[in-house]
Amino acid sequence: MKKLRFSVERELQHQGICDASGAVVLDEQHFAVANDEDNILKIYRSDHSGRPVAGISGRDLNDYFDNNPKIKEVDIEAATQMDGIIYWMTSHGRNKDGQLEPERRQFFANKLSKDDGDPRFKQIGHSYTRLVEDMLRDERLQRYHLEAAEQLPPKAKGGLNIEGLAATPNNKALLIGFRNPIPDGKAILLPLTNPLELIKEKNAHAIFGNPIELDLNGLGIRSLEYWESQNRFIIVAGAYDGSDQFALYQWSGLENENPERIEVTGWPSDFRPESVLFYPHRDNQFQLLSDDGSIKRNAGTPCKDIKDKDHPLKYFRSLWIRIDEI
């Protein structure tokens, strides 16, 4: 890969939510983002600060989930697009207390529809809820001890927590990225080769490719996405336990090549990268979203605990990162 210099170009503030998680680019000026504290998708301008776009601020997703009668938080953590369809994935882990909550096992998809002049998300198929069971049946994954992992809280050592999702360059599969477990200090990527079948066919089961292990210096995967114009993946790595240890990596996508750590000039010390976004006509820029839920802003109150959604300090940040050839 050619050598690049990475630097922060500008910082934006996006009001209304704090816990930005999975996100996707909708067009040159807009992205959709999930807040992992509720079941709402919101659409923001990518090029300036502000509130969600008026009239298309998101849609309640509760009708998507047949196994969530009490309308609990499903913990959406990852998103990507392939062949015009937006795929979303929840953490698939237990809650923070180690209690099993089936509603946290969702793999679903939608499209942004503008048929009636009022843009809204339209579900594709149904939500698939048996990914963990499919993983436990795959002999290639037994060495990761996922049966024991899924019994633990997601931020316990060796627990189960999925936070990454990306389409492969040839659009033949999705890559599922694990934040936890991190066996032998290696992050796990698991190819899913039949995503569309899972959401469209009631009796389908997940078909996986061979797992990929990446050396991210003991960190797991918080986000990854393929940057077509630069012919590389950008990976957001983080500690399994939720601590403030983060790093960016670039990776060729070849299993026999290790990811290379990225140093970014001008990086804010409290920025907690959660999603990476690439825009069609920006070959030398990309955007990172921050999970600011734990950032203390209002007299020491964590952002996610600010009850007033219109409070000026209730926001998450994004950074525009510029690259230059060295």
C-alpha cells in the first residue's frame, strides 16, 4: 500500500444523541446512524454540525423485531451496505449484568425509500436472530470457545460482543468483526456469505467462510469499512472492556498481511471512535463518528444521562480526516 499521512481536518457536533454506533453513508451530504441506547435511526448532515435532518430524523425500528414484545433496547452496533441494501447488526451479547436478552440478537436490513416524497426506512425481509446458534454449530469456530463467551457479559474478558460489519470488495460477503473475544490477542473477522438469504428466507441458516485473525496489538474491532478509492480497509480498534484505549489501522484485506497502525495528527484526546464512513466523491477524506455517551459535559453528567434531547450539550462528534501521500 502507498504511504499516507493522516490528519484531522475539522470537528463537527451532531445534536440529539450521544451514543453513536453503527452508521452508513446515504449520499454525499448525509449519513444514517444508530444510537445504541434506543431503537431509533437518525439522519444527519455529514458536512456541518446540527440536529437530525428535519422530516427524516429516523424511524422507530420496533416493528422489525418479532422477539422484542417489551420494546427493549436491541443494542445496534454495526452497519454496512452491499448491493443497495443497508445491513444492521446488534451486539449479540448479553447485557452488562450478564443476563441473556434475546432481543440483542438481531441481523436486519432496510433501504431508504423516497416513494411518497417523505424519506423513510423500509425493511427488507425480516430480522434474523439465530447467528449465535449458527456460530456454535460451526466446527471451525470451536477454538474460540464461543459457547463459553456467550455466557459472559460483553465487556468481561472473553465475553461475546460484535461491533464491526463491512462488505468485502467484491460484494460477495459481509465481514463480521468481534470486539470480544480476542483469542491469543488476535481480533476475529468472520465472513458471512449469504446475508440476503438470511433476511429473506424463513428457514435459512448462516453460511460462514473461514475466520480471519488480525493482529491489532491486543485490541478488538469496533468498526471497519472498505475504502474503495484507496483499496484498503480502515479499522477502528478498541479494548474489549470499554476502556479508553483506541487505535486506527489500515489493512489490505489479505489474510497474510498484518494491519498497519495509523497515527493521526490533531487527534482529540477524548475522542472515542465508533464508526468510519467513506463518501463517493471524497478520495482523500473520510469521517469518523465518536461514541460520546460517557463524556461528561453538563456539570459532570455523562452525555447519555442528559435527559433533555434538545440540550445543547447532548451531542456526539465526528472528525473529518484528511489523507496526503507521503
